[in-house]
Amino acid sequence: MIETEQLTRCYGNLIAVDALSIRVEPGQVLGLLGPNGAGKSTAMRMIAGFLVPTSGSARVCGHDVVKEPLKAKQALGYLPEGAPSYGEMTVREFLRFIVRMRGLSGGVGYRCFDDVVQRLQLEDVLGISIETLSKGLRRRVGLAQAILHDPPVLMLDEPTDGLDPNQKHAVRQLIDVMARERTILISTHLLEEVHALCNRVVIIARGRLLADATPAELEQRSRYHGAVSFSAPGSAMSQEMLGRLPQVESIEIDPLDGRITVFPKPGERILEPVETLLRQQGLEVSEIQLERGRLDEVFRQITTVECGSVTAASGGRA
């Protein structure tokens, strides 16, 4: 549904996107994750046909975005960064303009308009100029134009940027429903979006692809994967005894709240022996947790340590 092959974009000596090759299958919600300036938006603009690649190619539903631009764009709904629109138009005027540009005539156009207004809860602002809307409302109008023609492929650049928690929840629910019948590519730097929306993640930094995995596979790369953390009054007294467990590699205590994290040796499972020891000690434990792994730690490792190694190996090219 979306495929790039050695996709590259240069600005003079700066390589913004460096030989990016990804393939997004039907039904996937792929998170394009990276720090600010990683090249996420540039990659999406090339896939959407707004930027011409310096080299390489991009295809949407099998259509090359350079050789078959109209067919590629007909299959694509795109929410750019910042949700640009025509500020002097009202929401109603803008969405009706999109209806005409997408060639949705007669009853089909009216149905698409009514459906997207209801989905994005825009009924109360239809007569208001876009330039006077809040950032969150402009974002919802931008999402409305992206899905208005019911495309099989969606690309959303920071889709919940500027939304309050209730609006974020509503948009995530909408994306979850749409993902059952579409392929969706989401660019974000928010790790919470990955957990909430994505079933696959690509991490890029300095324009280069550094990881391609499911969220669960990335969490397994975290040192916290399989660790056990808990809080209990006087739990520091049990630190020495916890360290004697043969399955335990190390123990850390949070200096702020005293929460203990027990790390297992490779291949060991420690939840049951830790719980047994705590019961034997008679401690009243609260919030004991088996850690899945922490994406923020993995993200930092990949985009700093690993990216630095790649850059050094390539002579600083990225």
C-alpha cells in the first residue's frame, strides 16, 4: 500500500532523508518515529508527492508518486504538519471545496461531507473562519479533509498535535476504527502515540532508518524488560535479601519515591520469587509491576548511541 525504495532527499550538502526503504502492508498502522529534525515530515512529503525525491522512489497502492501522481494522490489522504488550509474560508466552505477538488459530486459529496463533519464533531464551527479557530480545531479540520474521500491509505503527520486529552482520545478512536479497513502511516515524536495507535514502528534519525519492529519487540530491547518494580514501606530493608535471589542481577532504588526495581539475569523470570520473598518478609506491597520494557529508553538508545555509531561509520554523511 505504501512502499519506498532508497528514498533520498538532499538540500545542498544536507541529506534530510537517506536511502529510506519501507513497506507498509494493508491493515497496518505504522508509526514513523524519530526526534525533531529526523526527516519524518520530509519523507511523508515525498510519499505524498509534494516533494520530488533526489533519488529513489515511492509508491502508493502501486502507483509511483512521480510517474503517476494523480492516481497516487487519489488513493491517499494526507494530513500535513501544521494542518495548512485557507484561513479566510469557513469550515463549511473549505470542506465543500475539498469535496469538489476530490470530484465527489451530487449525493456522494453530500454524504461524505455530512459523515466527516459528524466524525470530527465539527457541527458547531461550520460557519466560523478557519483562521479564528483554536489549534486543536484546525487540526480536526485538517483531519476531516484527509479522510473526506474515504481513501485506502492515510498519512497523518502528528495527528493529535494541539489536541486536549478528550480530543486526543476521540481522534485515536477514529484512527483505530479506520485502521480496520485502511493502511495508515503516522509520523510522531510522541511515544504515547505508539502505544495507543501503532502495530509496527519504524525509527529514523538524521534521515536514516535505524529500527523496524513491533512495539513489543522494541520493548524487549529495554533493560527493564522482565524487571519487577514495587513500592512498600520499609522495602529498603529487603534489598539485601532480594539481591541474594539467584535469578536477580541487580537492584535499583528510585531516590525520589523509594520505589525498588529488581532486574533479572538474562533468561530468568523473577516475578514469582520476588513476590514469595516479599510475602515471607511480611511487607505490604503496593503497585507491584512486571515491566514490559520502556520505549523511551529504547528510543534514546537507538537515536543517540546507535545513530552516532551509524554516522561515524558512514563518515558523518547523515
